Amino acid sequence: MTLIETTLAEIMPQDSEYRRQARRRLNRLVMPRWALGRLMDLAIDLAGITRSLRPPVKRRAVAVFAADHGISESGVSQYPKEVTCSMVQVFVGGKAGINAVARAAQADVIVVDVGVAGDLSSLAREEKIVSKPVAAGTRNMLHGAAMSRAQAVQCIEAGIEVAHDLNPAPDLLAAGEMGIGNTTAASAVLAAFSGRPAAMVTGRGSGIDGDRHAHKINMIERALQVNQPDPNDALDVLSKVGGFEIGAIAGFVLGAAALKKPIVLDGFPATAGALVAHALEPLSAQYMIAGHRSVECGHRLMHTRLKKRPLLDLRLRLGEGTGAALAMPLIEASARLLSDVATFEEVGIGDSGG
């Protein structure tokens, strides 16, 4: 069996007995029933995911997958593709948005090169990044598939390997990304899976103006027409209109699910990776937590397809894993409801039911 096949076979549903026990305990906590709302819903998920009434979430890691996109050559972003390589250097230096937010969330940041079109060899030699490049960026999907099917498999397997290489240290995982042009690829992936027109699922990414936004939509429409991705074949969608970091995030999500660990989704491109993972194995969605909803217009549709309600809506559009990291303290608070809050019986008072 291939690594992907082995991983898919290891993904099981959440444990129903732990979910039942968690609900029973939460119903007896010293507070009005379900007084903490969605935090209590999440606590049940954490119990089912981790097979524990004391869900471990203290050790945290955000994996930031970086890669370049051939479509960036077609004017879909306000930044050149060289920015991807430069931002990897900033991540390593600890000066990016994700570094600041991860420190506040007490999470480690791991940077993974899965296809940056720049020289990162010195960082790889010094083990400051995880080096798993598939190629120096995808091809321009206006002229054919962004990658070969074999490369699609390779980037998914790279993400699975990262999840396994980090195991067992992190209890709570998050996936972030960096890649100029990746909201274009994410929009194309969503359009392919959903059948929605590009105009309905394409936002302004890095903050492009109206003219460039219209151009971006046109480029996505052309790429979809040229490549005709099959929505019933996740590898076909990924290979034709996806990106290496999107595929690696799909693998990372699948790896987390196979390891029975909660995986926090970040923004639009990261959630595109989750869509690929879900298409490969729908049970993987049971291990996903939607960290936030971004300003990208297609992000809501992604969450709907995955049946997820994001924990935060702060009008973010940065990516990098920042929204996922911001959600981590809420996830810890949810876990602590099971481990730290007493029941009425434990403190010797009656449950008034109020």
C-alpha cells in the first residue's frame, strides 16, 4: 500500500463512547446546562478525537507550508512570487505575523518548503526549515495542469510525513501556508469541487483592486476551462488547479486524523487543503476544527461543505496559520471544561436545573 492508502485506512470516526461520557459530564457541570454553548460542543469533539475526558491540547504546533504558483506570473496578485522565499526567511527569523501570534498561543512554528521557487538550501542545511520540495513552484495552470498527478501524490505524502515526524510531541496541530498566488489556486479548487462560478468564490487575496480582481476571476475561469478538473477525483482537482502547499496541507490533515489529533484549519488556502483531504476521506473532517472565517468570499462555502462553524471571525486575510493559532486558547478553554470544572455531585450541591 502507498503512504496515502495506509493513512486513509487508519482514519477512524471519533470515539462515540468518549463523546457520550463527555456529554454526560458536561450536562452536570456547576453551571446552567450548556451555559458555555459552542465551547461545550467543541469539548465533546475533543473527547471523541483524543479518546480522553482530559483532552491533551497543551503542546501545540503550527506547520506553515510554503510553495510558489505558476499562475502568479499572470498578474493575479499585487506581489511578485519572490516574496514567498523572502517570507520564509522572515518566518525563520521569528518576525512574521504567525511568529507573534504563535508566541501568544504558546505554539511552535515549523516552516515546510514544499515548492518555493528560491534558494532555501542554507536554511535546510541548518535544519531551520523542513525541506520537502516537489518542484520550484507549480506550472501556470492557464497552459495546462499545475502539476502532474505524481507530484500531487508527492505533496500529499510530504504533508503526511510532516505530521508523523512531529508525532508524538504536539497535542494540537494547525496548518498554515505561504505562497504568492495561492488564493487563486484555492478559488480554483473550490470552484472545481463545488461547481460554483469563479466570480462567486474568488476574493481579493492580498488586497488587489477591482480591475485586478476582475482579471483574477477571468484567469481562474480560463484555467478551469483549459483543465476541466474532475470534482469526483481529488487528485485530479489538486493536480490541475491546486498548489503544492495546498496538497501538503491535505496530507497534514490526513496525517493528523490518522494519529487521532485535532487539526485547526486556518484561512482560505489552508481550508482548500482540507477540502482535498475531505474528498479523499470524508471521516477526516471529524478531526478538523475551523479556527476562523476570513474575509475571502469563498471561505464560508468551504466551511459549509466541511460542515464546520469557525470559532472566530476577525476579518483576517493574512494566512500563515495566524487565525488557527488565535483559536488555540479557545480550544484549550474548551478542553479545560472537562478537566477543571466540577460537577454538582462533586461539590455536594443539588442541580437546580436552572
